[in-house]
Amino acid sequence: MPRRTPLVIGHRGAPGYRPEHSRSSYDLALELGVDAVEPDIVVTRDGVLVVRHENEISGTTDVADRPEFADRRTTKTIDGTEHTGWFAEDFTWDELSTLRCRERLPEIRLSSASFDDEQRVLRLRDVLDLVRAGSLEQGREIGVVLEIKHVTYFASLGWDVAAMVDAELREAGWASGEWPLTIEAFESTVLYALQDRGVVAAYVYLLEASGRPFDLLTAHGKAALTYRQTAAPAGLDQLAGRVDGISVDKRMILAPDKLGRTSGPSSVVADAHDRGLRVFTWTCRPENRFLIPQFRGSGGPSAFGDWEAEWAVIRDAGVDGVFVDHPDLGVAFFRS
């Protein structure tokens, strides 16, 4: 059953105001009233699950300015794409814990960047514990929407990420339905593995606007369904009963034309609902840089455009959850 109003999910906390995945980013998201927060997890050299959007960490920490780690800079192929930088799996947790968080988009979010280098990197356990504490303090249930990154890549390094997540959730008291938990990934195989392990959660399959999931591409080559094929009615038929929902790039709902204009929401939300699947979308942001061209205004990339108009199209599509970088705006808009 679709929700009356969508879940408002603090995307990596409140990164419109504080560096993503920092303690203050999560604390602020809870203070501003989100229904849940979304940590992304990657793996350290010694098998600790840490909260970073990607395993390449130079854009969100001070690692590039730390001479003791200069020799860790390297080039790797992650999910078929070459990246150069510093990678979480080349550091122990003790080493990573000395790093400090930085704003990923300092040219867009100057205020957030003013909090650079003040807060340490967090583990998944830190976020699970702070959300539980925040729920008890506020007297309401606050959820975690856990995104698991690069599972096939980490498996190539010898890590069974599903087993690691299972163990962490059980140790933290989040695996048996005690607290509202959603698990999401761009690779369906890890979702099914955690279902088989009995982790009680809502399972949501993340879908990009283009490309193929790396786990299925690795296993089946170009015979693997693309994300767009998965979001079509025939693909959704295969997901019904296997997962609880999908989470789509907002462009799949807005469906802008070549001039960047939307004529209203696409059918993807209705198609999924017809099959009993919930639909989340990412990411609702107010800055011109992130809006489709129709809704951009003056003042440059960091200025707020007509975000209410873009968000209204998403709201009117009937989505069940939205990821937001500015939780106060998301709570005010989507609960009104």
C-alpha cells in the first residue's frame, strides 16, 4: 500500500549543511525530523564496515593532505570504471579513524565546507548506535536505510559483505526487526543473500538511469538486464515478490526531454505500485546544479532554483520515500 506521505530520508545525514556521513550531519538530520537516515558502507583492510559514499575517499576526507599516506595513492578499476585516489580497503580502521571528513562539493556548499576537518570518519556501528539513541531521545522510531556498496568488487578481494553486514546488524541489535531497517543496493545478489540469512528488513533494489548492475554484468555479460529494462513492466514482474521496492534516479520519474523539460511523471511509480513494490527516489536537492534545466534559475550552480516545482512532480507521482540533502526542506515539503 503506497504511503500517504513519503518517507523523508536524510541522504548521508544532512549534507546540505554538514559534510556527508559526519557525526554532525547525522545529528542534524535527526534534529530536523527525518524518518530515516542513509549510510553507505565500504570495507577497510581489516574488515571494518565504514560509512563512506565510495571506497575512494580523497573527495570526502583529508587523506590527500596527509603525508604519511601519500604512498597509498593508486589507480584501481571499480565496477568496471578506473579511479585514481586513496581507497578505504587499503587502510586499517585505526588508520581511517585518524582522517577527518570534508565536504564533497565545496564549490556548491560553502557553508558545509566550513565544517571541514573537524570530525572523524564513522563506522556503520557508530551510525546504528546514534540513530537508536536519537530515537529514544526523541520518543519516535527513526530508521536506517543502509546502502551496501561494491559487493562484487569486495568479493574479489575476499570479503563476504553479506556475512559481514549480517554479523554487524545482529551485534548492534538491528537484524531482527527491533528498529526500522531498510537495506538497499545496486546489486541484487547481496539483497537476496541477506534475505537468506534472515535479516529482517525492507529490501530495496537501487536502479540507475542507465547501465547494468555490476554483479549481473559479471555473471552474465550483456545478457544481463539493464537498469532501464528492470524498471520496465516486464522487469518489475521479475522483482515482485523478491524485493519490497525499488529506488530510482529521479530522472526516471521526471523523464525530461532533450531540452530538459518534464511533461509530468513517468509511469514507473504506478507500474511498480501495480506489482506491490514501493518506490523511493534520489536525490531531491534544491540547488540549480542538481535540478533538471526546466527548473533552474539565476545565480549560478549553487543558488536554489525552483526546487518546489521539481519536487512537486516527484511528490505527485506517489513515491513512497525521498532522499534529501536538506532535511528541513524535505520534511516541510513532503509532509505538507
